[in-house]
Amino acid sequence: MNKEKMVQKLKEKISEKRYEHSIGVSYTAACMAMVYGADIEAARTAGLLHDCAKGLSSKEKLEKARKYGLPVNKYEESHPEMLHAKLGAYFARYKFDITDEDILNAITYHTTGRPNMSLLEKIVFVADYIEPNRRPVKDMDEIRQEAFTDLDKCIVHILKNTIEYLETSMDDMDYMTKMTYDYYLNK
């Protein structure tokens, strides 16, 4: 599918605000790909499509994940909004004709990360957090600088902030977030 068609289809699936965020992630991922020598088009595509399932309600996310046979863990069962990443990869493959496994994995893990991410996965994970339209969060200026100077350090910083936030605002978190943090902290 060509980019123009992809953009048009995406605009039909998500809100204008979410579309602006997706464009921001796409451009940020492309800039990071230039710095780190990753595939720029793959970074743009993964950034553009990373939230393509975000427009569904929590109930729809859970129903579609089950319908498509996607694995749903206990945390996702009680927080179905997290399923947008897995569903996003599914939609990217079957609705946007993306076959590149690295792009699909970057979409799948853009929220929690995972141990031993590929360069593209790291880029999309970070770009989603730092893109210019994001509301300011703790240490954002420092994190944005790290994004272009030390990707693994940046990932640890993002996950540390995420875990601190989740520990004060929620009873639990997806186990993958903590596993990813531990992996990169000890790398």
C-alpha cells in the first residue's frame, strides 16, 4: 500500500489528535533512524501506524483481540486499552499490508518495550514518548537529548519514569514493562 493510501486509511480509523500524534511519532522516528543508521522508511511507517488500533473502545479491543486469536494476558484483560499495540500490529499486517516483521514488532512493543529490542523497536518506543506533541512530563528535555545520544540510557530513563508513575497511580502494571526495565538497567 502506498503512503498516501495508508495515511488516508489511518485518518479514517483514529481521531485528529491521535493522527497528529502519529505524524509526530513518524517524523521523530525518521529523525532518530537517521542518527542511528536504521531504515528511515521502516521507522516512518512503524511510527505512523503504531496507534492505528487506538480508536477502538476498550470493549472492542478485547473482543477483536479474542476474535483474531491474539494472546491476552491478565493485565490486558483488566486494562484492555493496552491491547491497542497487539491489535495495531495485527491491523498493520492485515489492513495496511505491512509484512516487515521488524515494523510489526515495533508496533507490538511500542508501549511496554521488551528485552533485547531491535534498533527499530527501540526507536519507535522512544519516539512515541518524546514526539513534539506530547505533553511535558518529568525530565522530558533530558530524555529528548538522550534519545539522540544514548538510546539504551534513554529507554531506562523512560521506563523508570513510567514505572514510578504507574506505582503511584495504579495497583499493577504489565509485567513486560518491568522486564524491559530490568533488562536495560542491567545491560
